[in-house]
Amino acid sequence: MNMEMIKSILLFAGGLGLFIYGMEVMAEGLQKAAGDKTRKLLESLTRNRLMGVLAGALVTAIIQSSSAVTVMIVGFVNASLMNLSQAVGVIMGANIGTTMTAWIVSMGEWAAFLKPDMIAPALLLIGVAMHMFAKSSRIKDAAKILIGFGVLFTGLSSMSGAVKPYTDAPIFSQAFTMLGSNPLLGILTGAVVTAIIQSSSASMGILQTLAAAGAVNWGSAVYIALGQNIGTCVTAMISAASGDTNAKRAAMIHLEFNVIGSILVAAAAGIYFMFVPQMMQAHVNSTALAIFHTAFNVVVTIVLFPFANWLVKLSKVLIPGHKTDSEQDAQLVLDPRLLTMPTAALNAVRSDLDRVSTGCSALIDETRDCLINNKKENEILSQSKELHSACLAIRKYLAKIDRSLTTKAEASRIQQYLLASRDLHQIVNCCVRIADANEEVLEDKKLSETVVENINTLSSLCTHALKEASLRHGISKSTRRDEAMKEYEQIRELVASMRKEELEPDPGHERSTQTTWLTLEAADCYEQIGMRCLRLSDEKTWQKPGMITGLPFPVAENTL
């Protein structure tokens, strides 16, 4: 191997690196420029499967990454924000949208001024100037898009320059003839290269560069392109590895779609080449590859769209699981893939808060049984650890949400959910306090019928108030807050009555000091729980330190 050959290999490798990096910079700029619109588009249009296909294609074309969209979908499914039936349409659309990159790469064949070595310097010059002198984040994002395009085209130019002197070398024609005559080998080559660089757009760019130089024939190009569609599934499969069963199924649907589509098209191509063998050796150009890439994904989507439910069923066979959808929801995961999508991330947090709220309601019931029926505190301590961990996980997750992508309304929701998780954490603490106090006086405890009745009433009021907070609907309406206010006032009145009864001397009714202490401790904790439930019902209740808005009485600051 002479120095010229080594130089060409390094030039090609460097060009590939620039191409991939340019794609990443461009995609990052496009995602920031598109902002929350693309994320909301996916959420709003995926209820209908056909609209899901359109949304997946549009969002992928905008952010220039089918892998990013597929990982996004896996995150949605993992967080129970989207079911598999909705996900399958978006995955199909993402495969169509990813073909946009192939059209960008082929632009150099349309006109001389669109060739990479002509357009790259201009885009880089304009992009860098905008980035240096612009103060607006929007303009900086636009500059990043131009810089990404410029670097991408520079990479293309470098790859093309490295390959051009060797396009007539026998090794190229022999290699592509072999790949064309062995479909399985061609598909495997495309899949492996794409899996290694984890980008079907990048591997298609390599193929298009070789095609533009006249080194690729139709026989090999078809099968390599089909393999690239299979190889791109690796990113989603890796992403789903840490997810739940449904997340793995979403990634499997992506693989099923591409594998089945590739088999169908490979069979059709094989039959066609049998009747038109001269077509196998005909050279293909970059634009023709873009047309084939788009046609393949559109046709396969049209063919498999009516069988979308079968793809879902097949994924459940290949990825078995014993949990129902409702059980999956009950074990919700705050998926890190959603952190760059504030709307989706906050929806996941909202659902998780609802799960913790349900757990707190059950814990309040356990606490009542602990007091009245002398149950041990072990069950309460076990449940409280799980709920404490969930509240801590929510807090950490909210801290990781990318604030640069949030709107004012989303920033407000982050604040609300942070305080809601803290209130739920304190409700758990109150239940643990009651259980601990009960355990300390368990042997010497004798609660009167009146106290038992009051504890039953307080427990019922607290659980009902917690349900009235209605976390699953976000910020409650004023009517719900009014209901929570009434219940809190009832709790306060009953607690005041219990304090008075326990502390006033009554010669006809002897009370042990320990029982009185336990009753007062429980009453105080139930009052605290009621106040936390009221705060959960309306964000206005935590806006004024030291006072619950709308109440005629003060609340100690250390309780907030």
C-alpha cells in the first residue's frame, strides 16, 4: 500500500467524520430551532395512526434523525405516554422522513452551484459570522444549522475527492459485483456498517458518494440500502435495553417493520433482476439512490400499514411479558430519554405523581389500621420507603429537565410538580410519625370509642382530600380547591375538638399520659396531611410564604 493510497483512506475517513459530525450539529440546531413544536406535534397527532405516520415523517424530516425520533418513541412508550398501537404509525413515518438526508446529499447532481465544494464554504462563512455576532438564541440556532450543513458538505466533498481517483480500479467493480450477486451479503454489509456508525443517513451518504463517483451498480446498491434500513434499528434496540417490556416491544416493531420490508423488496428486486439482468451491472447515481430509498420506505409503509396490529402482536410474541397495560402504568419509569422533551417529561412526572398520590392514600388507610387495630408498623415503613424513593426520583428527574427548552408554562409546571412531590413526601413522613408513636405506646394503649371514631373520620377526610387534589389533571379548578378547603376546615375543627377533649380534666374518664400523647400526635399529623392535600389542590396555596392563600388563619412557616 503506497502513501497515496494511505492518504486517500485517511482523507475518506476524515470526510466521513466531518459528515457525521455535521449531521449531529445540523440536527441539534434543527431540534432547538423547532423547539417544543415538534415534540407537541408528535404528542398531538399520534392518537390517530395515519396522523402518526405523517407526524413521524414530518418530525424526522425536520430534525434529520430517524434514530432520535425512534428513541423518542421508545421513551414515550416506556413512560406510558404512548401505547404500542400509536407508536407503530410514528415508527413507519420516521422511516419515510429519514430519506430527506439522501435528497440533501444528492443535491450536487442537480446543479453546479449545489455541489458540496461550492456550497460548503458559503454556508460555513455565513453560519460562523452569524454565530459570532448574533445575540439572539434563535439566530444562533439558525447559525448552527448552517454550520452543520457546511461541515456535512465539506465531509461529502472530502469523501468524494478521496474515492474519485480509484473509481476505475478493478477492486470496486469486483466488490460491488460480488455484493450484487449475493443479496444476503449485500444486506449484511449495509446492516453492519450502519450498526457500527449508528446512522442510516451516514451510511447512505457513503453509498451515495461512491455512487456519485460511478463506482456502484444497481445490483449491490439495492441490497446494501435494504441492509442499512435494518442496521439503523440498532440505536433503538440499545436505547430500549434499559426500558420496560413495552419499550423493548416498540424497538422490536421498528426492527420487524424494516426486516419484513427488506425481505419483500429484496424478493421483488431479485425477481426483477432475473428478467432484466443487465440492470444489475448498470451504474446508479446519488439521486437515483435517494429516489429508491424514499420509494422503498413509502411503499413498505403502504403495504404494512393495514397490518400494524399484527406487528404489535408479533412484538408481544417475540418480547413476552406477563404484565397488563394497567400494571405497566403502575410501575411507571421516569425515562431519561424524555429529558430533552419537557412536555413529555412533565407528563411522565404528572403520571408518576398520581401513582405516588394513590400510594399515599393507601398509606393513610394503613396508618388508621395501625392506630385502631394495633397493627405493627413494618408494613407502613416498607411502603413509606418506596414512596420516599419515588418522591426523591421525581425531584432528581425534574432537576435534569433541560431548562433551555422549556416554555414559561412548563417552567411553572416544574415548580408546581417539585412542590407537589415535597408535599407527598411530607404526607408519608406524617404517616410514619403516627406509626412510630403508636409503636412506642402499643402495650399501654387504650383508645376510647370517641377517639377511634375521630381517627376514622380524620383518615377518611384526608384520603378524600388527597383524591380531590386530582394530580392526574394537573392544576385543579377552583371548585376542586373549594372542596379541599372545606375538608381541611373540617379536619381542623375535629383536631381542635380532640385537643380540647384530651387536655381538659375529666374526673369521670381517666386517660393515660401516653395515650393522650399518642392521640395528640396523631391529630397533629392528620392536620398536617390535610394541609398538604389542600396545597396539592391548587398551586396558589404555596405562592405566599407563611400563609395559605384564601384562609383566614396563619400557617407556621416551618410547615411549608
